[in-house]
Amino acid sequence: RSTSPRRGNALPQSPGGPPSPETQDVFHAELPETASGEGLGADELSHRARLACLAAEHLERIVRDLVLRSPRLRGSKQEQWQRIIVDLARKVCGTVDPDVRRGDNLDVNSYVKVKTIPGGFIDECAYVDGVVFRKNVLHKKMTLAIKQPRILLLSGGIDFQRTSSRIASFDTLMEQEGRYMEIIVQKIVALKPDLVLVGHAISRQAQEYLKRHDVVVIQYVKPKLLERISRSTGAPILPSTDHVVHGYEMSLLGRCALFHVVFFAT
């Protein structure tokens, strides 16, 4: 995350498979320096260490009891799942840090998602410190992995609004749409985004124009998902392309460590 790396968007993988269903894109985050305990006194560090040991033992007891009660787990699988679940839970505790002063909920369940994929192996369970969701890029020639991408979020779509009350020929409408889409895409490209996520549809012409400028596009992103991505990347959600203004790149774009799409056979 770029602006608020510890605001609680860590998403672990469940005991069922790798980090996402079908396709995924991941916005990674990094821990802040304060997580290391720098600047604390020796007594406070010692007290925190004792509390951490007690918490770890309590977590292991809870997981062991849950695994033993599960009718589906027998023999060596119990020990395997216990180890994996404890490891995932520790990673969640180490990265999810709700900010109560900004209205966050202390219950980390609000910021943790468990996703499963049919098949796979137990050891393929993974933890993703970021946002995971089922989506794919619009065009097969668009790149599937970007490091340090610049991200633009739009709650609306990128398309041409036709006026139903006016009569015009088909050729005239196509020409108007082509010109309009070119102007809109030029506004977007001027911000130099690497990744654009929109809440509604993107016209075919806009897709082609954006692909020519090496901009990766994902459409039909739900509002709640846009909010999660905005929280993780620091990118504001713009209502429409009318709010795309050249010269305000720093305030309109967000960033993350990595975006990538992964496919799984189902």
C-alpha cells in the first residue's frame, strides 16, 4: 500500500488452495518500521515478548481443539492443518492493524477474507497481504503482472452516451463515438496510469485505445471491491471520467507493490 500500509486489508488464503479463485489480482503491502518495536524501552519489549508467547500458546490451543473436533480430519492431516492454520493466523495478526481513530473496527474479521479453490494440495495454502478478487483483464494481450503500478479507479464506465431524443445516421453516431472515446482516453492516458478499474462497462473502442497505450483495464468492479482497493492503494474513487484532470496525477492515482493475475484449472 502506498499511503496507509497498515490499515487492515490483509487477505489470507484458506485451507483449500492457492491465493485466489480462477483469476486474481493482488495488491501487496509492506509493514511499517514501527512494527519492529524500534524506540521502545527494554522493559516494554520484554513485556511485549511475554504477551506474544502467551498469545501464541493460546492460539495453538484454540486451533488444536478446532482441528480435533473436525470429523473430516484424521491422522496426519490434523497436524498438517494445525500447522498451516496457525501460520496463517500469525501472519494475519502481524499485518492487520485497524486504525480505530479513523473509524476502523477492532474485529479483524472485517478485514480478512478466506478464499478457497477446489483441488490443490494442503501445502499450497497461502497468505496474501493485499486484495484478492475474481476478475480478469479485458484483452488477452494486456499484461498480467505489473510491479509498482499506478492505479486509477472509476465508479462509472467509459462509454459514449447516446441521446435517444435525436435522430442521426449510424455512420454519424459511429464517428461521434470514435471522437468522444479518443478524447476520453487521451485524458486518462495523460495521467499515465498502468491499471484502470471501472465499475461499469468500457466501450470496445476505449478498450482498443487503452491497449495501444499499454494500459491494463478491468471492468464491472463492484463498489465494495473498489472501496477495498482504494483503501489499500490510496487511490480515490472518481465518479466518472469528467473528474479525470491532467496535472493532478498525485492525488488521482494510487499505488501498490504488485498487481498480477493468476489462472487456476477448475
